[in-house]
Amino acid sequence: MTKVTVLVAVYNASRYLPACLDSLARQTLHDIQVVCVDDASTDDSLSILQSYAAVDERFVVLHLEQNQGQAFARNMALQQARGELVCFLDADDWFEPGALACAVEAFEANEGTDAVLFDVSMDYADHTETYTMPAFEVLSGDEAFRMSLTWQIHGVYMVRTSIHLRYPYDTTCKAYSDDNSTRLHFLASRQVRRCAGVYHYRQHASSVTHAVSVRRYDYLRANESMKCSLQELDVGEDILAAYENHRWLNLVDVYMFHFVHGAQLSARDRQYGLSELRRVWQGIDRSLLSPHITRKLGYRPMPTWWLFRVEEWLYFSLRAILGKNH
């Protein structure tokens, strides 16, 4: 069996793709399989992928006729995985040469390890930052799940293929729902460790998480999908409560996006976003929310949707005023 399969979903990434693929071809760990899925690119991405596959048999290329989104493309790659372990590499990012070997060493040195986090370098056009995590040697799956809710730990990791196949990427939304799979992988892990192998995460101001787009409301549906998965797994109430509080915080965060940027959307998209916010607000299980959160202005559930909207208007208006005075 191959040691590691790397999943590479590609969509119009020709500008950065050679650097991504070169970083895989030059890994000190040679026993790898690289499954690349071209998600109906309209640039030269497919021909670039094919050129690498022509000279390196470790590269496998699949092509989709219609754009399906990153999660779908990664799942197509996952179906071809021959590796004992699996990780992803986005088409505009790259690994340091020893990154995969470093992660494998952490698995082999510690029986019971099911997931290993890479070190992440966040590379901007003019500077680089390191993703800072709390110091730890090993986490339980529950601990990693909880820490991932507030991004104390990131979602760039290698995991046992058996776990990944059990929980493939959530395709509920083209954006945001991949976080769900990450958290399910952590929850299913006996131990989660970290290694010193570096993943370079290229930062784009135009990414979905920074753009003003109706797709921002997808975050709410992605969160709902995750809650359904947790209920189906019949997790303990403590885990479910932790995630419901996470959903509540995200609801307020997406409402802030609506408050600040709603006027930049079309009337139809603005109305859709408001209806999504109301639908999710109605579906929150208030009995699971922590008083530590709900006693704060802006985070009180309120008995009616109208009062909740008034509260949010007051909260974000005050934030804007105080922000201007500092």
C-alpha cells in the first residue's frame, strides 16, 4: 500500500499550479500518490496537470466536465486513494520538501495517532505569518474538535484514510462545509498530534471568506449540516451543546455581514440572506446556549425575530460608533 495520498482539487489555478505540483514532486517521502481533479477549469490547468502525470507515475489526473466545487472534487480524488494516510493540498499552496515525511514520522512514532496537524505558514503578498496554536503534544479527538470550533487549531492535517473514507467532504455548500469534515475527522480520532512539516497557505484578498457575496450565507447551511451529522452520530450533549453555541456565534457573525454589506447585494440576494438568517435563528436550540454567551448584548436570543433584529441593529450600530471614536 502507498504511504500517503495527496488530494489536489484544481480550478483555474494555472498561475500557481506548477509551484504546488513541484512541491509534491520534490517531497523527501517518495512513496506518495497525488490525485489531481480538474474541476472544469477554463484556463491551462488541465494541460499542466497532464504534463506532470506524463513524467511522474505518482500523479493521477481526473477531469470534471462541469464545475462542482472543491468538496466534490476532493471526494472524487478520495475515491482513488491508495494511501494508508491522506491529506490535501490546495492548488495555490505548497508544502516544504520534508512536510509529508515529518507527518508520517509522527504517525509511526505514536501508536493510536489518527490525525497529525502541519505547521501552517500564511503567505501574503508582502509578508508571512505563522498560524499560532496553543502548545500541545497530543490531544484527544474531543479536545481537538472543541479547539477547532474557535480555530485554536487549524484544519490542515494528515489523517488515516479509513477515517476520511468514513467521513468524506461535506458537499452541502461549495464553500465552508469542508470545515465539517475536518471536525468529524478530529472527533473520530483517538489522538491528534502535530508535526513540524510546513504547509504554505497562500492568502488572497479575493477569497470567498473575504468577498462580499451571497455565498457568505452558505456558512449557515454548512453549520446546519454539521449539526445533523452530530445528531446522527448520537454524540453526547456536551459536544452538541458546544456546537450549538458555535452555531449561535456564527449566526450573529453572518448577521453582521448582512448589516454591514447587505446594501451591496441585489435586493433578491439581500432578501434571501435575511430569510436564511431568520430560518436559522428559529432553529437554534436555546436550551443548549451558554449563559456566558447569551448575557451579552448582540448575543441574546430574544423571544421574537423582530426584537432580535432590533438588538442586532443596536449592537452593530454601537460597534460602528465606538470604532470610529478609537
